[in-house]
Amino acid sequence: MFNPFFKNRGPFSVRDILNFLNIKTESVESNIELKDIKDLYGSNNYDITFLHSKKYRELAKKTKASFCITTESLKNELPASCIPIIVENVLVSVSKITSMFYPDAINDDFDDSVIDINQTNFKDKVISGKNVLIGKNVSLGKNCKIGHNVIIEKNVSIGDNCSIGSNTIIRNSLISNNVKILDNCVIGKHGFGFFPNKNKNLRYPHIGIVIIEENCEIGCSSTIDRGSMSNTVIGKNTYLDNQIHIAHNVKIGENSIIAGQVGIAGSSIIGSNVRIGGQAGISGHIKVGNNVEIGGGSGVIRNIPNNTKVMGYPAKNIREFLRDNK
Amino acid sequence: MFNPFFKNRGPFSVRDILNFLNIKTESVESNIELKDIKDLYGSNNYDITFLHSKKYRELAKKTKASFCITTESLKNELPASCIPIIVENVLVSVSKITSMFYPDAINDDFDDSVIDINQTNFKDKVISGKNVLIGKNVSLGKNCKIGHNVIIEKNVSIGDNCSIGSNTIIRNSLISNNVKILDNCVIGKHGFGFFPNKNKNLRYPHIGIVIIEENCEIGCSSTIDRGSMSNTVIGKNTYLDNQIHIAHNVKIGENSIIAGQVGIAGSSIIGSNVRIGGQAGISGHIKVGNNVEIGGGSGVIRNIPNNTKVMGYPAKNIREFLRDNK
Amino acid sequence: MFNPFFKNRGPFSVRDILNFLNIKTESVESNIELKDIKDLYGSNNYDITFLHSKKYRELAKKTKASFCITTESLKNELPASCIPIIVENVLVSVSKITSMFYPDAINDDFDDSVIDINQTNFKDKVISGKNVLIGKNVSLGKNCKIGHNVIIEKNVSIGDNCSIGSNTIIRNSLISNNVKILDNCVIGKHGFGFFPNKNKNLRYPHIGIVIIEENCEIGCSSTIDRGSMSNTVIGKNTYLDNQIHIAHNVKIGENSIIAGQVGIAGSSIIGSNVRIGGQAGISGHIKVGNNVEIGGGSGVIRNIPNNTKVMGYPAKNIREFLRDNK
């Protein structure tokens, strides 16, 4: 995952990590320093990874990670080069380790390091409204227009010829050229991801970012959350209407058109040239192909192949929907 | 109802109240002073209450109120200690009387008494962003973070370790410790409650407040309206995602998880350990039990018992839903 | 269409228009000056109009326009007084011509001409919050309350006794007396209207405005887009709850009540005395009659006659819906 923003506080020794998890595993060589925590596929030597489901067995066999958080019943899926660390709840442990490496990626308190744009070098470079605030590690391209009361918190890159609407808040995002984000949006906040826990849920870090490719338009009062372990991506020339919610890790292809009040739940992947009617909802972890049309109000709870038109709740082939609802 | 905020302008004499309603009832002892208007159950001696439906017959029999706004056909349900005042439209009359006692609870014009937080004693107590405004009768706990452009209007109490996102507006709310409210929310506005009336609807007062218990999280761009005659309550450790609307008088239990774009209509009561999928809607005056799962996109129009999983529109048992939609 | 705001940069000669479209039509008298571009019905002599579908054949026969953008196959529907200009894609050409006459109506970059209300004559006329910004060509009536951080961009007229909530943004709108717009709304932005085009969509101008008639209330975080070639209208004493989206060209009648999170897609026409339950959606180009009730969560995809109650997705007669879903 391309992630230029969240600072990795590692390396940490295996001993430190085990201590943090309250695990005693004397058999493990504990002075080894680990550089990062990554998924099975992305890990390299001196990384720690995790395996929490049989679904990922094939990936597990090929992982290059040196250590893997897993369970007693899954540990035999790992190659000899990868030392298992047995825990009760893999995802909770992963969350804790990720928070060691990326402590800044858990909470989204407001950025108190911002300053007025008139105190920055951007003041002569862009056209900006009143009361615009700019955080650390922000870059703005040429010929941008930044509306009133906009807050660009830390870790944002905006390309050339972009227009940001008034009252919009952006953080942890890469925005390409010729993008318009209209008024009142919130872009780059952490997703709705946490481990439910009686009396006090446990939030896990969101080290992904939001990537909005060139020529996109994002309608008023929309929210696009950044990813947890991967990025949230809006492909080029995709247009979103007002009041849309794009959850963490979602990827949308190019040239798609998404009407008002649509919601796309976490980790779903939408193809290119897709049209989604108003108020439709896409469940999490769904794959929608290319050249798909989803009727307004639909509820998509299963994958949709390329070149299909669907409608209904649950969404089905549109001919079937219309025949059933004459 | 616990309501520390709206000032009761009473007592008013029975005569004043009858005059205000344009009622002549000479048979009534009109010098008696009435302290408050409350529902049948909550009323005490020297309060006025109301009875507008046979549904509340059992409660009516036991009311301690001295007077009751009601109709000719319902007046015999009242005990001898409670004097009926007969009107044509009970709820409109109640609305008018409530507006006598609580004139500040009808309109939600912006609070023009707010001042910049840097002119208050909070400036050294909390970490606050730019352009933060604080109204009268506000308290803030220790270790809070208050984002940019936040407006905390009058009658708000916020506990310790809370984080309020930028651009959020709060009024008439009690917020416990360790609560996070993300960006762009509106908390504590009056509900969508009024008497429809040709050419000019008649708004009734909303004297309830919003109570958010400890460890809750409220997602971006959500709206939580305060109650009319009771409070709107979010139970502890309940998490709301983005773009959620919670209407007036709604109560949600503890440890519940509510995904993006869900809407809960007025006066519904949701149990504890409830999970609601994205874009689901709950009708008004519905009761959802504990340990209930409601699938994304569902429309709940009937009560749901404890320990049930439902999905669909209208929502039904999830097995039935999946069987019907293979 | 009544449109006091967008400045017409015409007249333009037929030659200029043809050049702009890259059309060579030597047979046309090209020195004639055209004053405006309008629909078939609204056009007068020296206007240019357009005909893109057989549906409008009857209107075409009676148009008073001097020129008409159309296709080879439709040109014979026009009267002798109207000279056809043949193009490949009528709507794209219309969009281009409209952008000649109304170049300010395409993009909605923030209004950088606004100034603080305390630098205007309104400062003593209305009660306003902190950080209120006012654009050019704005009028405010008596006894208005304008909340904190409100941005009234150019081309807005607000009547007497209006209340505008904090953080709300308004442009290109006519707002009558006694209207309340609550917090965080965006009123008058261009609609979600453009011609999809690989790699770079083509936005067309929105020269309509938003008209909100007297005694209306608009809930928090709602968005009402202005029209493209006609206005978006909210009829008098109509109340909208929170998080509602009204798309471009929509017209809603009087005394209607629309609950939270409802969405109405482009160009639909809703009657008077209509009640729409929470989260219902109305497709585009739909006609909903007077005295209609639409149940919460419904998806309306067909016209609804007067005096009807409907529910469901797709919406059908409510008795049928309840019978089918016992």
C-alpha cells in the first residue's frame, strides 16, 4: 500500500511486541527487530504479519514475513521461515501491534497544529476564502480555489486546478489535478472500524489514506473515510453527487457516476463505468464489475458481474426486478 | 424527565392558562397556580397533564395531576382529584400551554450570546481550535479537545476526555466522559415535531435534551435531535457511523453499533447490543429489543423482540428474507 | 423561467454560435443576433431553442424561436419560421451554447467576493453571528437572524423574519418571508447535471435558482440544488426534516411534510399536501399528485395520482403493500 503519511515508529524488537501483548513465548528469538506490520502478501523479511482465517491459506504459504500473529489451529499453514506467535484473538492483537507502529493513526482528534493560510507560503499561490486553515505536510498545486472555513489538516496533497468548497475538511488524502470537492465534505477521516468490546470498544489504527484521482467531483456533504490497512480510492473522472458516504478501503473505478445519498460500505470494490442510482447501498466486501448499472434505491448484497444492470433489494437483474414488480 | 436546561416560566394560574387557550370554563376554580405541564405518569399535585387517547386510560386513572387537558369523550377516565379541561384538539392545546411554561424551547434560532472560547475560563482548561464559540450555561470537563469552528451553544455539559470534531454544533445536551463526536455534526436541535396547519404549521416546544453516555462515538455529519417531552438518549459505548439521523425522543441502549446513513424516526426505543447495518431505517414509535441484528438497508416498521436477526423492507426474520430472495 | 440572477452575456450572432459549435452551415443567414437560449415553449423571436426528442413534437410545432438545435430526423417537426441547426448531439450543443450566454452558471467555485457582514449595511438591520460572510447582489429582509459562519454568496434574496442556521451556505436563491433554514445546509449549488464523457465529463450550466416560499422550514444538513434550465421550488409552508436532498429542477407544492433523509431526484414534481416518510426516495422526472402519502423507506419509480397512499420499493398502493407483507 502506498502510504506516504503515517509515520512508522518502528522498528520494535520481538520482545517489545510480545510484552505489549502480554505474551510469554520463551522459545522465540526475541532480540530480532521488526520493521513493520503488513498483510501476508505485502510483508517482507523482518516484517510481522497475521493470519486469522483459513481463507488466506494460500497467501500464508508464500508470505515472506518473519513472524505471524495467528492461532494454534492455523499455525501449520505458515512456511518454515515464518515463526507463529499464538494469540487468542488475532485481529485484536494485530490492532495493538499496529498501534505501536502507527500511534497517530488511531484517533482523529482535530489537528491543533494548523495555521491560517495567510501565514503560509500558499497565500499568494492559491485563491482562498476567509478563515482557511492549513496543517503540516500539506502541498497545494497551481490555480487552486480553497473556499471559506476550509480546514486542510496535516498530510494532504492537492494537485493543480482543484476547487475545494467552503466548510470542507480534508486530512490524510492525495488529491490529483482538476478535482472538485464541494461544500461541507469530510475527506480522510478514519473509518468505522473497531473491535466491539463491552463498555469500551477498541479502535484499530487506520493507516490507509484517501486517493482521489484526476477530474473527479465530490458532491456537498459527502464523507469519504480513509482506509485501515489499504487505501480508499476514487478513480479518475468519477463523479459523486451530494450526501454520499464512502467507507474505508472502498475502491471505485474510473468514469463512474454515483447519485445522491448512495452509501458504499467498507472494503467494497466498484468497477469502472459504473452508474449507481440515488440512495442505493452496497454492502461491505462486495465486488461490483465494470459497466454495471445499479438502479436507485437498490441494496446490493452480492457481487455483480461486468456489464450487468441490477435493481431491487436485494439487487437482482433489472428485467427480473421489473417483471416481478409490474 | 431529567431536564436541567429549559427554564420553567411558571407557575401560571388556571385562569391565565384558560385565557391563553381562549376557553371559558366558569365552573373551574381559576385562582389555583399550576407549576408545570407533564405527562400523566410524571405529574404531581399542582401540575397540569393531558389525555388524548384511550390508550392511556390506565395511566389516566392514577395520575396525580390537578388538571387535565382532554376531550368530552375521555374525561370520565380521570380520577376525581383531577379536573378535566375540555378542548377540541388536545395536542394543540398542550403545545400552547407548554409554550407558556417553556417559551425558549420552540425555536432554534442561533445562540447570539456565544463568545470566543479565548474569552472564557475554558481557554486554559481544554485544547481548542480556531474560532470556537461557547454559549451560556456550558461546562467542559478535563482533557477535552474542541475542534475548529465548533459552536457549543447554551445549555451543554461535556465530561472529561471528550473530543469534539471541527464544525460541529451542540446545544441542550449532556455529554458524558470519553465521548467522541466527529466533524460536522448537529446535536441537540429541536426535533421535526409540529402540528400541521394550512399555510402555517404550529411548532410545539421541545423541552427534552440529548444525553450521550460515556465512551460513545458519533460519526461525521450526523444529526441527533433533542426530545419534545422526553430526552433523546444514546447509551454508553454505542458507536454511530457517519451521516446518521437520530430523531427526537429516541433512546438507544448500550454497546450498540449503528452503520452509516441509518435513520431512526421519532420516539423509537432501541435495546442494548444492537447492530444496525448501513442505510437501515426504523419507523417512529417502534421498539427494538436487546441483542438484535438489523441487516443493512432494512426498513423496520414493526417491533422486534430480543435476540432476533432481521432484514428486508419491511424487515422480517433474516432466514425468511434470505429464503425468499435466493 | 424567472431568473433574476445569472447574467446573459448575449446577444450573439448566429455566426458566433455556429463557430463555437464548429459547424459550417453556409445556407444560414449568419448575421442575425440571438438574444437567449430557451426551451421550445419559452422561446421568442430572436431566441434559439432545441428539440432532442419526438416527445416534444407538439411543443415544437408552436415554438416562436427563430432557430432550433436539432437532428436531421427531427427537423421536420419545426414550423417554417424556425430554422433548424443540425448537430450530432443536441444536448451537448445546447450545453455549449448555454455556456456562451451564461458562463457564470457552470462552476460553483466559492464566491471570493464576499465580505464580513459587519462591513455591510446589514450589520444594523439583522441579528447575525460571528464570521458571517455576504456576497454581491444580496438582500436581507427585516428581523432576520443569521447564524455563525453562515455564507450567503452572491445572488441571494432573503425575506423578512427569516432564521438561517449556523454553518449554512446559500447562493442563487430567493427565500420568502418567515422561512427557517437550520444548521449546516447547502442551498443553491448547481445540480448533478453533466454529460458523461470518457476521462473528462462535461458540466452544463445551471441557470435556474432555488425558490423557497414563505413559512417553510429546511432541516439541518439538507442540500437543495438549483435548477439547470428551470428553478427548484419549495412551496409555501412545506417542512423538510434533516439530511434531505432535493435535486435540481424539483418542484414541491404547498403544505407538504418531508421526513428525514428523503431524496428527490432531478426534475420530479411533487404536489401539495404531500407527506413523505423518512428515507423514501423519488426517482427523477416523476410526478407525485396532491394529497399523497408516501410511506417511509419507499422507492417511488412511477407517477402517483392525487389522493393516494403508497409504500414499498417500488412503491405501490399501501393496502397492497401491507397485504403482501403480512
